[in-house]
Amino acid sequence: MCGIVGLHLRKPALYPQLGSLLTGMLCEMQDRGADSAGVAVYGDPRWSPPGHATVSLIDSPLASAELRAAVTALLPPGTQVDVVDESPTLLVNAPVEVEALRTAVVTAAPGALVAGFGEDVAVLKGVGRPRALAEDFGLAAAQGWQGVGHTRMATESAVTPAGCHPYAVGPDQCLVHNGSFANHATIRRELSARGVLFDSENDTEVGARFVADRLAAGLGIEAALKELCATFDGFYTLLVSNRDSFAVVRDAIACKPAVIAETADWVAMASEYRALTGLPGVENASLYEPEPERIYAWTR
């Protein structure tokens, strides 16, 4: 049992409230998973400044000042590097291409976990109770147009930062999952044989790597999720996002709970309705339970 929340804002006037709204949603799901939690936030000007690449790093062997110096030395002279310390996550920003920054960060901090990367997304996650982690992250102060959160109750892999959701393994992408994939080991072997690398033993990472692989091959999010439904066995509710889209899908039996709410100002999804009750105008929202294997997607 885990908890999923997601919020896609359609009204720019609400962007400054993204963090506070997402905090309320995440904390309502704490009793669905109290061993770890994580969030992906799109568009926060401090965590992922406009015109900059951002890499989210966990378990860095270097403190923030040392990491800044090491990454700066690996980028073109004069590049301004910033490191935002939201322990246990460090957010590295620089006005360079995403892959250039990601390569520099991995080189500077070998053994650290890249928890996310892109132009618009910041991923923060850690082990502990979700309410405490949200406070540590300073999540309530975050801004942006989209946020995804997850509270985890581990059932099949270790409680570590690498095992936390969201899994953000493609540029500006992330995936959160409630449920389990029965055939994840087989799909992991197939992806590994094609050179795909994994950071954890978590079955969710296999789903995230599969979706990222399909998107990299040129598929849209709906086509990628249709392939996932045809390939993966198990029970699951998934929320998948990138910088411009927000999508939800459930397995053919749809035994894992999910509810979607829509207004002219926002679209939200959660494992339970109580996570949505603090959203502005929810009393007038269109509410529905997503149907089995139907893909619901919204684009910014």
C-alpha cells in the first residue's frame, strides 16, 4: 500500500501555491506509506531556475560547497554553478545543456544517486515520515505548474533513497506507482541486455525505465503507456509526468484505488479523495474514478 498524489495547474495565478497545495495532498497520504516519500516539482524558480539545467542528487560524497567547486571545474570556464541544499537532496543548477551538467555531476560525485534531471524538474526524496520530509524539503514554499508526490510502504525492496519514488530516469520525466509488477524481473533482464542501467531493485524502476525507453524511441506518453499495459503483469496505478504532460493509468483489474478531480483551474489525482479536499474549488470539481487500462492524459 502506497499513496500517490499529483497536481497539474491550469491557472498561472495558482503557480505560487503549488508547494502548499502539494504538501497538504502528500501529508494526507502519510498513513498509506510512512517509511519514505518523494516529490517532483516542475517550474520552481529556485530549485530549477529558467534557462538552467538541474540535477537532483542524493547520497553525495561531497558537501554542497565541495560539489559546487568540483562541478564548476568540469564545465566551461566562467559557468556559474549553484547548489541548493535541501538535505538529503542536493539540487545542482547551471546554464548548460542538461546532459553536460548530468555528466559533470556524475563525474564529480561518483557513487551518488541522480534522482532526477532536466530543465524544469526538481526531485526530492528521502527515508522517513512524509510529513517530516515535506518540512525538511521546504515543500510548502515551492512554486510551479505541476507536482507529483508519493508515500511509500515498502513490500519488495529495501527502504533506501534509491528505492523511494518518484523515479525520474529520463529528462524532465517522473513516474510514481502504487501496486506491484509481477514480471518485472523478466523485463529488467530484457532492458539490461539492451544496455539500460538500474539504480535499485525496486520493481517501479523497471516501469520507469521502460516508459523512458519508449519515450526516447519517439513514442508519445499515451502510446508508451499502452505498451506498458500490454507488457507488464500485476496490479498498479501509475502517474507519469514530464514537463508538458500529466498522465494516469490503472491495470486491467484496477484494484488499486485512484480518484481524479478536474476544474477549469487544475487537474488532480490521488489514491484517496481526502488528499484532494484542500484544493481550491474542489466542491465544484468533476470527480471520477479512472477506468481500467484507460489512459488519462493532460497537456500544458
